[in-house]
Amino acid sequence: MTARGVQAGEDAEDLDVEEVLALVKEGNGNGPGGGYSAGRSPGQGASARDGATAPGTSSLEGVRPGRATAAPGRGSPHPADRHQATPWPEARDTAARTARPHRPGDTSTGARRAPVSVPLDAALGLVLAAPLTALTDLPSFDTSAMDGWAVAGPGPWDVRDEGVLAGHGQPEPLTDGEAVRIATGARIPQDTTAVLRSEHGRTDAKGRLHATREVGHGQDIRPRGQECRTGDQLLPVGTLVTPAVLGLAAAAGYDTLTAVPRPRVDVFVLGDELLTEGLPHDGLIRDALGPMLPPWLRALGADVTAVRRIGDDAKALHKAVTKSKADLIVTTGGTAAGPVDHVHPTLRRIGAELLVNGVKVRPGHPMLLARTKENQHLVGLPGNPLAAVSGLLTLAEPLLRTLAARPAPEPYTLPLKEAVHGHPYDTRLVPVVLRGDHAVPLHYNGPAMLRGIAAADALAVVPPGGARPGQETELLDLPWAAAGIGVCFT
């Protein structure tokens, strides 16, 4: 029997234990129960996550997802908490808003991050925290735009023996009827009328230079200050530093740039069942998130300051969180209510403020966002790999974007090539490839699968209930597929 709203066959693996229970429960008409809500400080009131059974629901005791996904006991939260989960768009907005700096009349609690002075070779992907103002005229002297001859007055011209090369001092002035060989970028001799391109001149038997086409006054001369004058603003605050920006800064005389620093991120990989090498065996599986998350976070503009494998050790997790100096802590697994899921208890123990406690999105429902200190946040990712990617793009990406002062990408949509089934009441994020003017959904998009996302260009945001062929659907570009400045994996 296939639960209502679920397509049998190739997409059935999309559903985890919680989803199946949710669909059955929804079909039975049972209403959701209690649980502590996102935004309430941890420790206020009991919840189904603490072992309580909510009114109108049945206990999930003894029902656990298998260990073959990401971690033991890393199931989804009790269905009673589902109504407390944050809608997907609201969760992304909360993540972006919580890191905003203080402003008059602003109720957000983010801290303004002090700008840093960064050498040009380390500034790629940062955002300017001060205007880029010209330190010199560009060009700083009259220069030749072409290889050829600098000429004075009308031709034909007598040609000097020695030419003018780039990087040399001021050449001798020209007199009328005189020419001199000149290289691109070289200083123009005083009293030069124009530059005659090499292909537009010829010399006669007496060595005199003749133009093969009309020569205009000032032709192929770049005058001093043509691009800018000293003190001109070249780029405003908030500009993303691209390779072209680095080139402009260097040309304008800069050795360093004043920029917003990269957010520092510590990654804590949880789970005793994770292997760091070799084939899975004896109930142990390879850790996919440890290798995947650090470069992905760097592609989102972060400075990954630590990657630690903590396992299922509550004391070690507490110590790691309280000792971390990072702007953002990212944990993997342990966000549900199983016997070895230590993230929620750790947050309660340190008095963290829970901002997002579950998101109405599949995969990735049990993700969370908490403020652990005034200037520090924690994003708890589910242990299943594709669910972790969902949490990364839902909560970590908007928060990091705000910390780095990057502009939000312009939302866009494309029609789907094929139908995509949906969750009855949650958003779905489905890997797609872009083919012409359509997005083609990929298979192998279950919570524990990376095969689809590894081939994807983007994630399609599928609304509750699914999407039909040709339906316009919002897309989230992956940083490398977008070919943007985000591809900074170093």
C-alpha cells in the first residue's frame, strides 16, 4: 500500500521513518501535539523531544530508523513536534536576519564585524568594507595604446634610431616631422601628435615613414586620467571582490583592501559509526560529510577553522561547543531525539537560544539553528547526507552570506521538465540539472543519497503537494554550478 501523496516505485526511497509516519498520521486525521517551539529558549517546558508523548499522538518508542543511513539513532523528531517546525522560507529568512549587525531601531542581535586589511592575493570573494578610491590617475601618464610610431606634425617623418619602450622614463620630445618607434604602454614623448600603428605605416628607401591611412590628432594615445583621477570612487562599499576588482585595485595602486572578514566556521562531525577510510563493514559506514562540508562552506565564503570528529560523546560535544571561538558552529547528525542525539541536550545545558527547531522541508526536517553566544550561532545538520545539504542551504548559507556582507542572489525560476511528487505539507528540495530553459529532476534524491546532488546544477524548491511538468519552480544554484565567485575552495 502506498501512503496518500506518495508515488510508488523509483521515488519511494525519498521517505524516511518520520515521513512515513507523518503521512499515515495525516491520513488518519490525528492532530499534532506539543513540543518546545522554535524561538523559545531551550529548557522552557517539556516536549516530545524530551521523551514526553504529546496528546493525540502515539509514542514512537522502539521505532528508530536503520543505521545504514548516517548514524545510529539519528531519526527524525517525534511527529508531535512537526507543527512547531518553521516553514522553509521563514527559516531561511531567520537565518539571514539573526546575523545582521545592530542598527538604530533594529531588534536583531547580530554584531557588527570589524573590517580587516587583506592583501590582494587573499581578498578574492570578500566584500569591500571601504570604498575603492583611486590613489592615482589612470593612466598616470600619457601612454601609447598600440605598437607603432609616435609622430609629430604631418608626414612623412624622419625616424629616430632609438625607440621608446614601456617601463622607461620620459623620452625626449619630438619635433615636427619626426617619429620614433614606440611600444604599447610606453610614455608618449612631449609634443607627439598621434601614434601611427605598425600596420598603418611604411618606410621608403630613404628610411622616411609614410602613413598608409589618415592619421587623426591624438589617435591611439591614452591620455593621463582617461579612466579616473586621483580621489575618484571606483567601487562602493559592499562590492564583491572578483578577479577584475583585484586587477582594478592593483592598477589604482592598492596593495591591500579593507574588507569584511570571512566568517570562521568550526565543523563537528558526530557519530560513532563513521569511518574515515576504507569500505563500510560491520555496521560502520563511511563519513561523507567530513570531506564534503568544509569545501562547500569555503565555497559559501567561510574560513573553516576546525574539522573535528567527536563521535557520540555528549561531554566532548559540550566541551567543543563551549570552547569554540568560531562565528558559526556546524554539527552533523544528533539533531533528533534518539539516545545518542546530543545536540539538543547540549544546547539546553549551555542555555542557548533555539531560533529554528525543525524546518518544514524534505529532506532535512530535523535541522536546527541556535544562538550559542552573542556573536556565535550553531547550525545543526541532520546526519543523512542529502538532508545535511538541505540544512546547509537552508540555514548555513543565508547566515554566512549575512556575516560576510554578501548580497543575496536574485531568485529565479525555470519550468520543470517532469513532474515531481511533493510532501503533503512540507517543501521539497530536489536536485536538478539545467537543460536549455528547463530544469530536469534527478533520481537518487533520498535523504541518505548523494548520487543525485553530485550531478546537479541546482536544487528545485518544490512546494507542498508537488509540481507538474512545465510548472515554474524556484531554483537554488549550487556555488560551483553557478560559476560565480563562490567557487573559492582554497
